[in-house]
Amino acid sequence: MNEPGSHADRMARAALTWLAEPGNRAVWTLVQQAGAPAALDRLLAGDVPDRWLRSAISARSAAGDAREVAAEAMRLAEEAGARLVVPADAEWPARVDTLAALEIDSGMRVNRDTRPPLCFWVRGDLPLGPTLERSVAIVGARASTGYGTHVTNELAYGLAERGWTVVSGGAYGIDAAAHRATLAANGATVSVLACGVDRPYPVTNSEMFAQIAERGLLISEWPPGAEPLRHRFLIRNRVIAAATAGTVVVEAAARSGATQTMSRVLALNRPGMVVPGPVTSAMSVGCHELLRKYPTARLVTSVADVLEEVGLIGEYLEPEPRGREHARDRLDEQSALILEALPRRGTVTPEDLAAAARLELRTVLRRLSLLEAAGLVLRTETGIMLTPRGGQPPGNRHSNG
Amino acid sequence: MNEPGSHADRMARAALTWLAEPGNRAVWTLVQQAGAPAALDRLLAGDVPDRWLRSAISARSAAGDAREVAAEAMRLAEEAGARLVVPADAEWPARVDTLAALEIDSGMRVNRDTRPPLCFWVRGDLPLGPTLERSVAIVGARASTGYGTHVTNELAYGLAERGWTVVSGGAYGIDAAAHRATLAANGATVSVLACGVDRPYPVTNSEMFAQIAERGLLISEWPPGAEPLRHRFLIRNRVIAAATAGTVVVEAAARSGATQTMSRVLALNRPGMVVPGPVTSAMSVGCHELLRKYPTARLVTSVADVLEEVGLIGEYLEPEPRGREHARDRLDEQSALILEALPRRGTVTPEDLAAAARLELRTVLRRLSLLEAAGLVLRTETGIMLTPRGGQPPGNRHSNG
């Protein structure tokens, strides 16, 4: 009844994202320890060590009953054709769970509360996890220039043509250009919202959001009906960073939100990419700031440059040798565990592999498909085996796609 | 008679730069070992281990007598109002001697033959060394765009206003824009030519070259009358890299000469700076290539960015902490030796300091002026002493100008 994925688990997670803002460290930890239903009980009973969180929850509770709100959100979701996706679901995008390890050195709450999502509200038919598996985020200024829009079109269209999902935030300017170019290329696009998926913001992009719901995905951590409060965009940005194989910033004003997104991308060891522009353009000042501030941010000028960073191999392995340690860092942890657990010779069953790698069978099967596509493992009739490339030490695996 | 700086030394150096292309490793080594006059004798006698050099010299000798050519070059120089500057002269730009340690990993001769100049032919009244002490090179595409010209104007004018010498190669496009903007700001500009200073190339920039000769410096390693042969520009580039405190590339086509200059700048541990541009511009492709290829190349957008890299302190000390080892790397070697040789307390005479640092007195005196200007040492009546900042370990010295 209270198992992960059960009705109680779902309702509790739905209630929790209304009760406290997503990403809250104390809430997430409690859910990990006690499960969502018990966590909800304890939070509603005021059994919270964090005083700030306790008073926030009591203020929220004064406005309504969390369980009733969750039920109402479920009803609104059904009306909007949306579903709730929780970690126990097959379509859960596993990559966002890497937020569990994200630590950003800063006194600000928004940099402390960067834990993984408890659930996603999803509008659209595509399966969430597989759609995000080969995805790139393209984000940037709302007040974009013709140059920025042009470059965004080129990148989004090119990535979509090559089968990549383009993720963005649905805002005016660069975000909308990225979504629209992907739609134009008949590609998959995912809009990560900071409000309910039943009322995507900004409303003037409604026609675009309708198309995305039709052919892509509108997703949000906030329940239907939730408003796009200002601070929610900053909370949302960690999902854009964590759900994708890499993030491209196209245009950004000085000291803009792009800096915050980029700090998360790089802290997650994902490729953080920046498009330069004329030094005379105010809308490129933020991009140049990023490239000057973060030595690991990569300047990109084309679809080819982006693919070099996040390409099929690059998704798990560093494409260019920038030092062996770095290559290991960027290797997806679960894939690395699986590769290491595989015998140098002969085959192994997925079950034995899961045991050896200390991972869940489902996780192993999911990763194996991708490792196979990357040419690192082979499925034979007797089981899984390493290919010659898969058997190389990590530092040598970046050779060619 | 044969001492460094003597008439024989000068004439031999003049002859040597006609006999073999400047930068030749074997020639330079021979001059260091035997002195220029003896080196010339041995080369003319065919006493050369390098077969390639031997045949080049014999081909050259067939075209004329090296000593007669040198005498004629001297005459042409006098006619053109030019002088010969050799390492023994007070105005020798010491920074170019760091080329002695330059090693670039490549099979190409032009990357092997990067030894220091044997001499400079100089047109203009300014003293060569002091003029280059606070200098920045601005180089780039001949086929520059309006954007590149605009940015070059801003940078060169701004640097000149702040008392920096702007060095370039005298070519069309970015080079000419850099020289002209510096002249417009009444600044000092140095054009490093790949031909004789009596016939600067390209001729369509003659009016500009005349102004530079009047108010700045035209310099060349090749004797008067020498033609601007294609390969000489690549040989010349090492001087632009080595003579300046840093180099800015403004616009560059794909795989252009700017890449070669930048490789020398970075191999010399000098700030290598690159101005980004629209990714849609062919003239910025080379700039973006540089920024992607060289992790130590710095993106710059303004005079302030350039000064951050090469500013009065930055000229010898790393302005921003990018790791302590790196800061030590960029510290000018002679200055570092002098700082380390200074007592923690009390004063020392320049003579004792020279002995302790194992440097020539002249070198010590030259560096002390700059260390004093940088606020790292103080000259008192009893001798030289460290300032509180000069006494800090290198990694902590980058605080403020």
C-alpha cells in the first residue's frame, strides 16, 4: 500500500510538492529515509527539525489541507491530460537523481535546496525518461537579438534532425526559439516549467505550449494550478541542468539566470556550453562572463561542437582527452560501475551483473541498452560481454563515435 | 674588437641575418658559443654540422659576399634613418631572449627555428627596449570586418591612452587598424616587419608606415632591402609573441597565422588573448578555434579584460588565482630570482643582489625599476629592500594593482 509507486506514494509526493518548494533538502532526505507517506505525516505533524521549514509548512497548511490539495491537483491534471510520474515509474528520468550529490558552495538557500525532484507532472504522450536520455538544453535571454534567435534556430533544428531532444524553459526569446525550431524539425522538445502544466507561462506562448503538449512534453515539479512565482525559475533551473546530457547558453545579459544554471551544469560534471557573440552586444555579455569565469565551460559555435561534447559516446565518456581524471569524472557513474563489474573475458547474465555492480536490475538493463548503442558492450545468447572498446581503461575510450 | 657590441659584432650579426633566416637554431647556438664574428667565419667556411643549413648558406653565398652585403645594408639603413640594435645595446628588448627556451612540439622547421633575434634594424627615435616593456600585440585578419576594425580601434585606443605600446605586424585589416588607432591616441606603436625597414610592406600602407617611423618604431630582423617573402611572416610572428607582455587576436579566419602566433605566445607563458565574435562570421572562426583549442587562451572583450591579463602587476604576476603553480609559471624569471634573492629584512646593494641572484648587474638594475614601479621593492639610501607586498609568497601577490 505504502510502497514506492503505490497510490499512497503518489498522493504523498503530490502533496509534498505543494507543501514545500521542490528541492528542499530536509523534505527530500525525510522521503528517502521514511518514504513519502510517512514523510508527509511527520511534516504535517510539525515533526521537523528545520525551524524555517516547519514555519513554512504551517503557513502553507493554514491555506488548505495538503491531501485535499493533492487530490484536487490530480483532478486538474486529469482534466489537462497530464499524469504524475514518480521515481518508481519506468519512465522516471534517472539522470535527475544525480542532484542528490550536488553541492554548490554558497550561503543561499536556492543553492542548498537542490535535491532531486519528488515527482513530475507531465503533459504529452512521449515517455519522460527515454525522451530525456539523448537531450540537450538550450537556454538564454528573454530579450534575445536576431543573432541569438538565428543561432538558436540552427542549433535546435540541427540537434532535432539528429534525433536529439531539445529541452528549454518555455520563456520568451531563446527558450521559445529553441522549442519552435525543434517543432519545425519534427523533433522532440521538452519544456520544463516553473508553474502548473495546465497553465504554462508566459501565456503569450500558449499556441507553442499547445504544440509542445501535442508533440513533445510539458513538465513541472509544481502541481497543476501552481503559479510561476519568481523564485521558482531558479529552483526549476537545476532540473534543466540535471535532466539533460548538456546545456547550451546562447545569449545572456550580464549576471543573468544563465550563470546560475551553468553553475549547476558544471557542478554536475555535465558539459556546459556557451555560444559567444559580438563583444559589442549586451546580450552576449553574460555568455562571455561565463566563458571567462568557468574554465570548464566550453565555447561552442555549431551543432558539431555541441555533439562533440554530448555525442553518443560523449554522453558517457569524455570526447577529447583533457586529462584522465576528468574523463573518469564525466563517465556516468552507473555505466562505470557496470563496465567495471563486467568480466574481462566471457559473458555474464544481467542478474549476476546487477549483483556484481550492486545496482538494481532495472537500472542495469536501462544502462546496458545505452552501453550497447555506444559499442561498449554486446548482448549475446549466453549473456552480456565487453567489446574491445568497452574493455579499455576509461582514459582511452574517447577515440571515435 | 670582437666584443659584444663592437663594430665586428654588429657587422657579423648583420651579415648572419642575411646569410640564414632569423631564428635558426644552429646559427643562434653557434653565436652564443663562439660570438657572432667567429660564428660568421665558421658558417662561411662551411664548418656547419647541419647539412640543410650548410647548403642554404652556400646557395646564399653564391649570390653575394655576406660581409659586403652587410656593409651595403648598413649604408641603406643610414639612408633610411635606421639603426642596428644588438643584444649588447642598452635598448635591447630583453624579453625576446626568452625565445631561447621556447620549444614547440612539431616536426616543422618554422617551429624548430624559433631562437631569439641576433639583431634588430630599427627606424624611429624611441628606445626599443623601454618602448616594448609595457606593450601589447594586437593582431588579426587582413580581411577584417567592420566589427573587427571597431573592436581593434577600441582596444588599441584604450591601451594607448593608458600608456601601453601597441605592437602589430603592419598588415591590412586588424594590424593596420591597431597601428592607426594608437597613432590617433598619440600612443606609441611598433610595427614588426618581415622585410627591410626601408621598404615596409604592404606599400599601400606607406603613409601609415611613415607616421609610425615618425612617432613610433618600424623594426625588422631582416636587413634593409630584404623582401617580404611568404615564410618570413611566420618567422616574424615569434618576435611579436616574445617582445610583448601579451597578445590579442581580434579576428582570424579558420586555420590562419593567428593560430601559429598564439601557440608561441602560450608556449612562452605570456597572456594569449582572443576576442570572440558572431559565430556566423567567417572572420571569427579562427578566434573561436583558438579558444576551443587552447585551454589557457583567454577570452577578452574590453580594454579592462586585457589590462587584467597584462596590467602593471600582471606583467610579472598572475592577476587572478588560477592555481598557485600557474602563478609561479607566469612570474618573469629574472624578477622572481631577484625577489627571492632579496633579504626578508633590511637592504642590499644592487651589486650584492646581482651576485645573490646570479644575474648581470645591468639585468638587475633594469628589473628593479619595474619591480619598484610594481610596488614590490623600494630603493632607499642604504640599498634595495622588499616592500610588504614584495615579501609575500608568489601565490598571494596578485591582489590589486
